Amino acid sequence: MEFGSGWVYAAALLPPIPFAAAVWALIRVARASDELERRLHLKAMAVAFPLTMLMLMVLGLLEVGVELDRQNLAYRHLWGLMPLFYAGGLIAARRRYGQ
Amino acid sequence: MTNRLKLLGVERNWTQQDLADRAGVSRQTINSIETGKYDPSLPLAFTLARIFDAPIESIFSPDT
């Protein structure tokens, strides 16, 4: 597959489709949730978002001073951290509220 | 905040699920309120007061 061919762009734009479906499902779950469940998810997001931003900032600052091996450490490696941080935040929030 | 939710539910032979269904919330939410881990919002507190036909102040009281 040569760089710049239309198929490369199409393949790159495919992942957002299931991601958008997941976001829509999350919105539907949030609408059906009661107030405590919404608070739990809000607290999980309050943990996940700043932690992910922190990782991005660290990587960005590293790039300024260090020659990074893009194959092993690039921004695309960080997106998977957000669900991990979200899960951790949700577990902590559930324990806080006795669930 | 302390509450008498569990006592009031037991008086009526209601399970947590029964109360949750009447209040339109999950059983876990009722459990968190009963154990004092979560303070309900004002609308939910009013709903619970209406369910038990009692004033809010008789169900919920501030920690002393």
C-alpha cells in the first residue's frame, strides 16, 4: 500500500466509527442512570481526563528534549490509557460510595 | 447526614429493591444512602419523603 493512497486514509478513518457508536451507547447509559450512577461516572471521568492529559503533556515535553523512538513511544500509544484510568476512577468511586 | 431509611423500609416490610423501584433509582443507590455513604439530592429526598408520607426532616438529619 503506497503512502497517500485513498485506502490508507479510509483505513485511518475507520476506527472513529465504532468509537462514535461506543460514545452513543455511553450517552444512552448515562441517560438511563440514576443520580449516584451519574456521579460515579463523572468522578471516573474527572480522574481519567486529567491523567490522560498529564501523560500527553509528559510525552510532549519529552519530545522537546529527547529523541523518541516513535515506533515504541508515540501519542498513539497513549489513547489506550484513558479507559484504564477511567476504570480505576470508577473502582475508586464505587468504593467511596460503598458499592 | 444520618437517615432512618432502613428503619422505615423494615417497618413496611420493603426490601431495598422495593424502595428503589418506588423511588426510581437503583438498589445500590438506596444501599449507599442507608449506609450513609451517599447523601441524596433534594429531588430524591423529596421523593423518598413522599413515598414514606413523612417530612424530610423526620427521615434525614444532619450529623451531630
